[in-house]
Amino acid sequence: METTTIILFAATVLPLICTPGPDMLFVASQSLSEGPAAGLQATAGICLGYVVHSILVALGVAAVIAASPVLFEALRWLGVAYLIYLAFQLIRSATMTGKLTLSPEPGRAILQRGFLTAVLNPKGMMIYFAILPQFMSHTGSIALQAGLLSAIFVALCGIVYTILSTVIGGAGRRGNFSDRSRRMVEGGAGGLLIVAAGFMALR
């Protein structure tokens, strides 16, 4: 695959990654409510979710989902429901005094949430299905090209969301907040997830 093709692909998907959506808003909400480390864990989970999307595309499952409006809609609304569930947890915690008890096992739990947020977001799969083929040549190995482009996409997601986690999490470290501030941050984080669910529902 030519270097110019790789650069053009990166330039095409980078604005899509930087556009606010369920993934970015989930990372932002976790960074606000739990700090930079939680944002990084959410980022890792989202990247793993996109690895699954890559495998599904390679296996041709994306074509099946794209051809089945009912299955696509079911997946989309499952993702909406999941984000609303997470938002409810944060908002409920924001109404209580004391320490946050949302995640007894923050590392693994946040990683799983990030993973599910990406896997249940059909936008990610459709990006793979609609955009990747435009940058692939029939003269080379299709699997190799798909793998390389997928790796670039996942890497860019990781870079962008890592920067986001560091900036937002650093600005809102919970340890520096009073209980009132903590509750405001969690309420705002829950609001971000509701917005993310709206993005997914209205798409």
C-alpha cells in the first residue's frame, strides 16, 4: 500500500474521530468523573471494541448487518439504552453525598464499559464498511490492506482519546474537589452520556 494512500486515509478518518459522538463523550464523562486514568481505561476499551469491528468486517459480518435494517436498528437502540443506563448511574450518584460508589472495580469495569460503548455503536462498523474499501486496491492482499487501515484507525482513536483524557481529567481531578463539586462533575458527566445517547438515537 502506498504511503500517499495511508496519509489520505488518516486525513479522512481523523476529523470523524475528532467529531463529538458516543465514544468521545464517554471518554470525556469518565475523565471528568474518575480522572485521567479512567479516561485512559475507557480509551483502551473503545480501541478493543474497534478491534472487534475490524475482525467482523474482515469476516464479512458488517455486510450482513448493513443488509438487515432490523438488525442494524436493534444494535443501535441497544447502544442507546446502554449509554442511558450509564448516565443514570452517574446522575444518581450526583444526587448523593459522600464518595462515588459507581464502580467497585474501576479499572476492569471502565474498560468493559468502553469496550461495549464501541461495540454497540454501529457508526464505527459502518465507518469500517463504507470508508475502508475506498482506500483498498484489488491488486494486493485485501486482508493485509484491511488490517493496516484498521490499525491506523484504532491508533488514531487511541491518540485522540488519550489526549482528551489527559486534558479533561487533569482539569477535573476529583481529589481536588469538594463533595459539592464532585456531584456537579458527575452530573455533568451523566449529561454528556445522555448527549452521546442522543447522537446515537438521532443518527
